[in-house]
Amino acid sequence: MAIDPRFEESRERVGKEGGVDVWGPVNPPEELGIRGAHVAVDFDLCIGDGACLEDCPVDVFEWVDSPGHPESDEKVNPVDEDQCIDCMLCVDICPVDAIDVDPGRPGRIWPARSSEEPVFSTLVKCAGRDLPRTRPVPLRPNPC
Ligand code: SF4
């Protein structure tokens, strides 16, 4: 099973935690729902292997404890999803398809970014990497 990319329609947003949207049902510790909007992680699928956190070129994810959850005691929380550059790396490397990235959902900030915003660090991080992409990125050229 993979994260439902249409979770906004199939689930109810039950609140925010640490600035991140929470989509129910939530019944801890066994059921934690989906976290995020632009970058969404299904906490009930996440096995906490950390590949997305390690490889995200702009450090969108942070560890969060999830003691007692049947899949893992740690999850990756998309706390900085507003920095996402839609490279789709996390989507492609997640072994359990727990992540969906959709620039069309709320949470992105690119339209509000200024032209002075430094993209150089991102370019350096991505240089030489062959980042896979599973979905077209329509809104802005991807420096990766
Ligand atoms: S799509 Fe790329 S930039 Fe966005 S969260 Fe995933 S790895 Fe990070």
C-alpha cells in the first residue's frame, strides 16, 4: 500500500503539529495519520529508514519520535516542506511509498520567493547527482 495522493479529499485535516498539517484518523500510538501538505508523509506507512531525511537536498525532514507505533519508533516529519524544490527524490527512494509531493497542494512558498533567494547552495548540493523524477515539475525549473 502507498500513501493516498488524494488524501486531502479522503481524509479530514484534524489540526497542526509543529506547524505541519495533520490528516486523520489519528489514534496514537497505533494510528498517526498523514503529516504535511506540499510534502506529505503517511506516518502509518513510514518505517523510519531515514533515506528521505538523509538525501533531501534542502533538508525538509526532521526526526520525530513515535513510540509504540507498529511500523517504527521514529518518523520523518516534513517540518520544512516550504523549502521543497520538488526534486521527487524522497518519493522515489522511500521503500514503502509513504511520501507524496505535490506542488499543487497548499504549503509551497515558491510563488512568494524573491529572485534574490540563494539557489547556489542547492545547486552545489545537487551537482553531479542524477536525481530521479517521477512527476513533472511545472512551476519552476529544478536546479537539480
Ligand atoms: S521532493 Fe526533493 S526537496 Fe522536496 S522533500 Fe522530497 S527530497 Fe526534499
